[in-house]
Amino acid sequence: MDASMPDQRQWTFLSNHGHVLILIAQDPEIRGRDIANKVGITERATQAIIADLVNAGYVERERRGRRNYYQVNLELPLRHNVEASHTIGELLKVIGSL
């Protein structure tokens, strides 16, 4: 492929779950609507991803008035076998979100 031609396929190295986790780590009081806008997914998809992260123990959610407050569990391992020897905290440090 010619380096001057832009890649026509849209893909990223991290999944939407990873993007949501990073945004929550950066701003524990972020609203679902804001996550959806930044990641480029629907609010419904955002809610489902947050539910996945909470159910798996990667994120704790606490209701404070009308808002949610999130806390990321930095000690849990990444989920894929390729990177399971590393923690969420290590990933967030590398990306600069801690």
C-alpha cells in the first residue's frame, strides 16, 4: 500500500470496551452520554459496555444523587490470553490515563 494513501478501513487497536474503560479512568464522574460521544457509539451501547465492566469487576459504580461515580479496579488482569499477565493499571499507565 502506498504510504501517501489513507487507509480506507476504519479500525483501532483497542475495543470499545477499552475506550470506555480509559474514559472512566480519566474522569470517574463522566456521563454515559459523554462517553458515547467520545467513543462514537450509542448511549445504549455505552450502558451495555459499562454493565459488562461492572459485572466483570473491572469497574465499580456508585450512585451519587442523580449521577454515577465510577472506580476502576486497577489490579485485575487484562482479559485476553495474549496480555493476561498484565493488569488494567499497567495498561492505563502506558496510555497515560493514570
